[in-house]
Amino acid sequence: MNFRQITAAERTATMFPLQAYAFMPSPWTAEDEEAYRGRMRFFETTLTLIAEEDGQALAGVAALRMRQNVRGLVHDMAGVASVSSHPMARRRGLVRELLERLLRQTREEGCAVSALYPFRPSFYARFGFVGVPRHRTATFTPEGLAHLLRADLPGEVERLSMSDGFAAWQGLQQQLLTRRHGFAVFDDVRSAEFREDEYWVAVARSGGEVVGAVRYQVDRHGGDLIASHLLCAGSLGRALLLQFFARHVDQVAQIVVRLSTDEVPELWGTDMQVSTEGSVANPTENAPMVRVLDVEALAGTPVGPGAITIEIPDELIGGVWQLESAGGALTVAKGSAPSVTLSAAGFSALVYGVLDPVEVVARGLGSVPAAAIPTLSTMFPREMPYLVADF
Ligand SMILES: CC(C)(COP(=O)(O)OP(=O)(O)OC[C@H]1O[C@@H](n2cnc3c(N)ncnc32)[C@H](O)[C@@H]1OP(=O)(O)O)[C@@H](O)C(=O)NCCC(=O)NCCS
């Protein structure tokens, strides 16, 4: 078995048959293959690894070059995607070997963290990943926002094609990357594909600054306005975008929009009738998962007061680590005599703020003596990340 890195140009001959069989209706057509080839310019910076035997690719994995905010610190992130193996080559450990190589290489190239959308979370739990929230979807009639039609807000919304609105939409994402825990963005090469999307983008501005943006489509007259994530820099951006939605009152029956878990749409208006759903299902609707690839790279992360020495048994981040808050910023040093043992997933859950130490223990992701629980809870308080990028 030969394991090797391939270029974007090589992906069509090697990865396409594996991915098409795994993720698309099949048998696929020559047009499907051509469309894939046409997209490969957006994968020039993607790290792709394959396992091949007698010149045939049997399995492949990839890492998209991304950046992510974790508790206020922005890191290079490996966005794991395109994980697939030939049906006759499954359960031979090929994807395990490829994923281990991929995570090692991305870590060596500077990625402190990794994220992915699993087909089945337990598969990636073996590789140290832990779940973070899936977005919520709010569905409501524009009537609930009628009060906003009369509101005089200090700003305006422009409806643009994705190609015209791309720069503003992308600029807001870069802004949110620096401000929002969990937020992740693609590099310029990968994100350029969004410019060609057949979406509208509503861009909210105030004083010339972009304060909100949302991609959307309208499915039919009297149908749904289906929006992607409601991206806003604050309440004004949200109010401007909701006012824009309200203007569709006699055009569409419903607005469907993606939200972070901390949005509470029933508070958007007095008469809001809304259904907010967070539905998770294998294999296509899963919540994303994340993991830390490099403990030392976390130095400087804003944390609560405290100091603790932990042991992590793991290929990538294994060892005994002395973690301490120095004036609210994490310091990391090699340590000895750990008081706590955490799996890579358990440690990642605390760093990302998705589980508290009691839950980490209850989930079998570590062993934490009672005396260490308050320190870990204070240093890594719960804080829900919002991962928006889909890959
Ligand atoms: C999922 C998939 C990539 C696994 O590939 P594979 O080559 O069979 O994986 P491996 O043989 O390297 O298995 C790695 C480990 O996961 C386990 N595993 C494999 N498939 C699994 C499954 N469906 N559920 C749970 N565990 C699984 C293996 O037993 C092995 O465990 P071990 O290392 O502890 O022994 C492959 O089945 C596939 O292409 N499926 C369709 C596409 C898909 O779902 N891709 C994932 C997108 S996120």
C-alpha cells in the first residue's frame, strides 16, 4: 500500500470516484466528473492524501486550510473533508492510517486545531474529536416581524448577487473570526467558490460599516425565503436583516434561517410565532466535531484564574502539561505529577467550552478528582462555539 500526498489536479482521477460513490447519487455521469474537475481550482491549497495499490486509489482524506477562533485566539485549523474509501477496501484500516498522517502533517504545518462534519460521531471520537453545537434553524412567518417595518434604524440593507456582495460578506466573516468563539473561515482559495453561488446576499451597513450579511434564496412566490447563517456584528445588524426579511410579508409564507445556539428568535417581536429546531441525524445532518492538535499553541488563550497539571494520553498532544492562568492568559509548560487525566477529546471539550469537567468524566473522557473540578470549571468556563462554515 502506498500512501502519498496528491495535487488538486490529481484529485479527479483518484479522489473523485471514491467521493462520488460515497456522497453522490451513482452511477455518476461524465458531466459530474467534469463539474468536479472544474471545481479543483478551489482546492489548490487543500492537503489531500490517498492510499493506493497497483495504481488504484483505495482511500482518500483531505484538510482544507482554515482559521478558527477558540476562546478569542485565532488559530490555523485543519478542516477535515473528503474522507472516503472504496467499498472493497473498507475496514482495512486505510482511513485510520490516512487520518493519522493528515492530522500529524497539518499539525507540523502549524494547525493548532481541527474540525470536521462526521457521518457518525463515534467514528471520529476514536481520533480525539468531540462534538460542538450544530446550528439551529428558525422558521417563522414574516408577519411576526411587522413592527420592524415602521422602525427607523440607523442603517440600510442592500440586496446583491453573491458575486457583487462577496467582498462584503467575506469581510464580515473575517471580522467575526476575530470576535466570535468557534467561528471558522476558509482560506481565500477555497472561499472563492462562494462568489459563484446562485444566492442573493443581503448586506446590512451602518455608517458605511458592514454590520450584517445573510445569503439566501427564494424558492417560489408564496413559498419560503431560505437563508443560510444570520451573520451579524451586533444587534443593529440583526435588526436590519430582520427588517429586510419583514419586507417579504406579501411575497413569501415563511422565512427559514440558520442561527447560533444563543439566538432566541421568540424575543425578536411581541407576536413572534416561530419554531426553532436543532436536528441532528446520521449521516448527513450531524453536528460538527473539533479537536486540539497542539497544546503549546494554546498559550495566550483567555482563561479563568487557576493552575492545574494534566496528563493527556494521545499520539498528537500526549504528555503531562502544566496549565496556568497568568493574568487571564493561559501559559503552557511541560509538567510532572498530574492531578487529572484527560483524553484528547475531553481536553478539547474543555478548551472549546462545550462540556464541564463533570460531564467530561460522565462521558468517559477523563478522570478528574473532585478537588480538581472547581479549578478546571473556572479556568475553562462553558462557552458555546459557533462553527458556521460547512465543509
Ligand atoms: C467511513 C469510511 C471512510 C471508513 O473507512 P475505512 O477505510 O473502512 O476505515 P478504517 O478501516 O480505517 O477504520 C478505522 C476505524 O473505524 C472503525 N470503523 C470503520 N467504519 C466504521 C463505522 N461505519 N462506524 C464506526 N466505526 C467504524 C474501524 O473498525 C476502525 O476501528 P479501529 O481502528 O479501532 O480498528 C468508509 O466506510 C466510507 O468511505 N464510507 C462512506 C463515506 C463516508 O461516510 N465518509 C465519511 C464522511 S465524514
